[in-house]
Amino acid sequence: MPDVETALEMLEYCRFAYKAYAQTCTYPLDPFYEAHGAGKWQGARDRVMAHVHKLMDSDEDVRKFDPIEYNLTQLPNPSHGIVYRGGSAEEPYILFQPRELDRSISYVQGVALDGSDIWGFDIHGAIGSKRCCYFQGKTGMTQTHPEAGWPSWMGAAIYDPDKQRMVITFRGSRSGKGGRALSQALVKSAGSPDWVTDMNHLKAVQVPRFSRASLACGFWYAYESCRESLEGAFLEALHHRGLKEIIFTGHSLGGALAQCAYIDMMGGELLSRSAAMQRLKKTVPISCYAISAPPIVLGRESAAKVSVHVGAMNIFHYFSPKDAVHHSAKVDFSGVTAVNSVVGFSTHPLTTAVHLGTEFPLEGCTAAFPDSHEPEEVRRGLVAAIASFRRMGLGADPGFWPTFEFNPCGAWGASVRHGWATGTLAENLKMALVSSVSDGGTQARAELWSEVIKGMESGGYRRLDDTNGAAFDSFGDAVRLVGELSNPFTDNRAQNALELKKLRTALLKSYEGASSHKATSSVYFVMLQYLTAMQYGLDIV
């Protein structure tokens, strides 16, 4: 049976999936090479994207995607925090800090896209004994290109030995700058591969194992890409132990993938190669908590076909009544939601998307779309729903999804702004900032932008000239000073701190002087981002 308290717990697993995703970005402070993100036109950004594809020797069929760099061989550590740049320059950064769920994980492992193991490690000092195994998949596949996707970490299977429960959580989509990602994905199936998947939600793939029911091809192809990795992760996390319950969950795109996995578990092929798992699927309660999720089935006839194979639908949807992504008669059709319905009709007028399972609109959600879609707004609605029958509230939880302003191009004292009281949360921010960006990664990002400044020379874009290139020398000096100042016993700390401040000021002036030239200013922006993060995190003033 559905349970709002379980839904609140599953939202915590969704947060965990977002955090793990951010930890896999090579440069989480700027995962999609947005740089400072100013201006309507993205000429310099388009040039750097093409340049990265060239450096990566990308196949032709994936050159339409943003070449987001992930570390696919190193596992996220649940005990570490991370700072993630949620969107463009005007949008806040997100602090993902270790919470109770993260700290209760004592062992992590990973499974690659091809099903091979990525060996894990024990986490000393964990407060629990949960086993976590991450899995990989791809996004960006379409009707015409069902295999041409971009690989990334897609989620995790987490086993709780105390409850003998397995939770499979899928991450939601990330977009960089939302407006651009939406337009590129909707019109050209290009840009953010996650959003290409999202925008193919009204185009069908007929799935033979469900009597050729029409499913949203973007979601189904993304799920199928991770099935082999997910099966390996499930078995590694379980590690031959007892099992009393299985729950699939995810937020947004993650909720769609969780539904695909659930119906494939119940009436399809997921974990069907093992006779023991086949027996287990018939005896263990299996459910899906889809949070702020779109529908995955196109048409009531297709929904009926799926139901024949799956049986009782233990899929429980929790969402804000103002969330256009959920796309249901239970959603308040106004504003952006009305636009969404027009887009849906013009894209796929003959088939209506249908939700499987049961819908639970959260009346305690009050924000308008798109804020109504965000995890913290859903949490507010879940807490209100729990309070209505408990007769008591759960209290505020500022650590669930803390956002803050981070302006590396502003005055030093105003570079990091947040509304939190001093304490654990603020200390976690300092630690996360320091671990979220490296001098090597910053150097690489700055060089990418410097190589696509303007104009063509010998088949490539003109680089920064030697005079402007002196910025890299100044950055190298600043990195050396940061290294010395990170040691509290270093001599001449006051003098070094003053010199670091001067170098940052010089870079700031260079940035301001180049602000009309997006690629040039981006060189200085990423350098300033690193220096500001280090100064704040190490209390170097």
C-alpha cells in the first residue's frame, strides 16, 4: 500500500542520486561549460562544444549533444559533499552534503555500461551497514537514433540489511541553462542529452514484450541502455543476502525510468535470467514511488496491454498539483502548463499520455511552475501531508536541498552568500567547495575557452595571444600560494594572503575587461571560480 512517509524517505534517495551524479561530473561547478553564461547568443559556447567533441574524437551521431565530461571509472563517495552549479549564472548553486542516508552506507561499488565491475571500497566511520552499487546508462536516444546516446552514471541500487530492502534510485535530468536546453532538445534533438530524452516523451516505441504497447521512446531507450548495468548493480548490492522488499524510485526523469524498470521487473525481462530471482519476484513486495514524474505510456490501449503483463500496478505518483511535468488531468492547467499541453498536441496529437498506477497530488505544494517541480517543493508537500494525519509537523530541514549564491567575479567579501546560520551546514559548504574544483580541472577548462576565442587560423579558432596568455602564469602563481596557505604552519602567511588577493584582483580586472567577449571572459571566470572557492573554503582572507 502507498505510504506518504515512505514517499518522503524515497525523496531522500532521489536527492542521493542527484548528489552522486554531481560527484561524477569532471567539473561540477560548471558541468556543461556554461562559463559565466551571459548573453543570448552562445557562439563561443558552441565553438567550445565542437572543440571538445574534436578532442574526444566523438562519433558523428553524438556530436549533436553537449559533450558533458564524466568520470566513469571513479565511484562517488557518499561520505563526501559536492557543490553543483544548478544552471546558468543567475541561478543558485546547490550544496549536496552527506546526510543520514549517505553516512549509513558502508560499502560502494559500481557496474559499467557493459556490465563489468568497477571495484569498490569500504567507508570507514559509516553509521550503518548499507551496500550501494552505482549503475550507468545513456540519455539522448530518439526514434530515429535509438542507440546514439551519451553515457553517464544513472543511479544506484542500495541494500539495507536491517530491513532486507533494496531501493533502486534513478537520477533526474540536468540541463545547464534550461531555456536553451529546452529549445535545442525540442526543435533539433540536440544539446543536453537528458533533455533530448525528456523531449522524446511523446514519441512512441512499440515494445514487443508488452504486446507492442506504445511507450515513450526517450524514457524506454534510456532505461534499456542501463538495464545490464542495473542488473549487475542489483546483484552486487544484494550480495547473496535475504530480501523482503524492492522499491524503485526517482524524481522527474528518474521517476520515468523507475516506472520503466518496475514494469520490466514485474512483467518483462529485468532480472529474469536467474531462476532464483524469478521466484523472488513472485514472493517479495515490489513497488515504485515516482516523484514529479511524467507518464511513460502513450494511450489507454497501450496502458491496458502493459497491465495484462504486469498485473496490479504498485506505482505511486507524488507530485505538486501545479507541476506541468506530471502532465495529468489532476494538474492545474494554467500558465506554462497550458503551453506544455499545446506542445504535446502538436507533437503527438493522436495519442494521449497515460499514468500507470495511482496519483497523489500534494495539496501542501503552493509554488508555481517550474518551481513546483523542484525536489524541495515536493518535500514541502509531503511534510504537510504527513502533518495532516500525524497532527504534528516534522520541522524545517534546511540541509535537504540548500542553495546559495556564488559569484566569483564580485568583491571578495560578497562572493559567497547564503541564508543559513553558521554551523554544520556552513562548514559542509566550505569542505564541499574545496573538493568540488581542482587546479588541474580549472586549467583545462580555461584552456578550452582560450582555444576558441574568435576567428579562424589554420583550420582552428584563434587562441589567446601571448600577452593575454600571461593570465595562466598569474593563475599558476596563485595556485602555488593556495597550496602554501592550505598549510596552517606556512611562514609569511599574511604576506602570501595579500599576494593572493592581488592576483585575484588582477584576474578580476582581466575578466571585466573581457566581459564583452564571452570566450575570453570565460577563461578568467573559471580561474576566479577556483580561487574564490579555495579562499572561502580555506578561510584565506
